[in-house]
Amino acid sequence: MKIRILAIFSILMFLTASSCKPDPVTPQTPARDRVKQYNNNEKDSIAEYMQTHYYTLDAQFNVTVDTIDPAGSHTSIWDDPNLQTLQVADPKVADLIYDLYYIPFNSGVHRQIGKFDKVLVAYKGWLLDNKVFDERIDHLPVWMSLPTTIKAWQEVLPYFKDGTYTDNGDGTFTFSGYGAGMLITPSGLAYYNSVSSKVPAYSPLIFSFKTFVDDDDSDNDHVRNVDEDVDHDGNVLNDDTDKDKTPNIYDDDDDGDGVLTINEDANHDGDPTNDDSDGDGIPDYLDKDTH
């Protein structure tokens, strides 16, 4: 389960690269009723796919999915003993609960992935007809920022850890102990009525993935991503202390006072969140009046 990755410049290129983004999408209007779309169109289709397909893995957790031969002895995805089912609320309809499926091939050995983190991943995505619509190969992984990606990723990846890597001294890095798995999601936790060049509207999606590196400080300001949720509402994208339209999680000067957050660490303990120089209950890095 070791993967050798060519770093064209260095691992730092990966650690500062932008997050992966899907192809540009164009919303279709009007959107279908979300409850009817899932219960009448997708739920059974997903179950049928899982009941009629099986997967195989190689040593690097690369997945191949095939249709079950009735005369064969393969175990379907549906009957896989490692299959996990998450009950996830629709982001727009409070009383709609989806079944989100995932299978952990390897949980990972290093750091637990946080729900607001950025993760260096390789993945492959395909539709229920097994047509691949996107792939990021092992040797060219990309960063995925969980707060800005689809709901399915946000729900599943925190059940995994990342791995470790070593510098081979020749411009390559070897990753080992990384997490790996597969997820199957209804469209309501993916792109729903948006379309791209390869993903039709209302498409359930299947992904295989590997979690190489977890980054719990996306803007490198020594404030963990989870601590950038200042109002503790579970949404880091609406925390923008200096109102500059850049959420704190991606802003290296959270209070906009011209002093980088990383430098508003008065006691030099590496944690700006516990420094309150004027004693007003607001940490210096969120307080424009203190530096």
C-alpha cells in the first residue's frame, strides 16, 4: 500500500496547491421536488446498482467494478460486510433523510480528518452506468477543501485518517498508511440539478478515493480549521471577522488589522487563540484594536 509520487517541484507544491474543483456547472431550472426525486427515482436505482455489482482491489486499493455474473460467486457491494450506511439530512429539506453508503478499504494510520479540513486525495468518480466522469490519479493528487465540496465528501472523509510520507531524495515521495475507500451518494448530496460536461443532472455518483495528507490549518495561520468556526454554528464559511469576503478559514489576517494572524501570538506558544492583550474577551487575532 505504498505509492511513489513524483513531485515536480516539491511536496510544498502539494501543501499550498488549490483545492480540486468540479467542472463548471449550470443549474437546471426548475429543480425537481427533492423528496420525490430521491424516493421515486434514485433510492431504488442505487440499491439495484449495489446489488448487481461487485468490486475488486489491487495492492494500492485501486478499484475495479464489474457486473455480477449470476453463475459466479462474487459478493455484491450491497452484501459487503464492510458496507457502512450513514443517515444524512438533505441540506435544503429538513425531513428528507438520505442513505449515504461507504466502504472503508483502509482507515488510515495517521491523523483523523476533520470536517473542515483540506485533504490531499486521489480519486475516481463514475455514474451508475459505470462511465467515469472524473479521475485524479495517484501520481497527481489534488487538495480537496471539505467546506467547499459536495456534502457526500464532507460526511464520509471524516471517518478516515491520512497516511505518512517520506522524501526519497530524488524528487519523489512515497505515501503509505493512507486511508482508502469507496462512497455511493444520491444526487441530493452531490450536484443534484446542476450539470457539467460529464455529469448529467440528478445523477447518483460513486467515488473511490485515497486520503494521503490531512491539513487542519488551511491558511497556515496556526489557527486550526475547526477553531475558525468563531460562532460555533458548524459552518466555517460564514465566519468573516474583517468582512473582506474571505472566510477566516482561508484568511491569514482574520481581523484585517495588517498584522498576520500567525504573528498575533503574544505569548509565543504557537497558538494565537489564547492571546487577549487588552482583556476584553476577544483574542488579539480577532480584535482589530490589538496586535
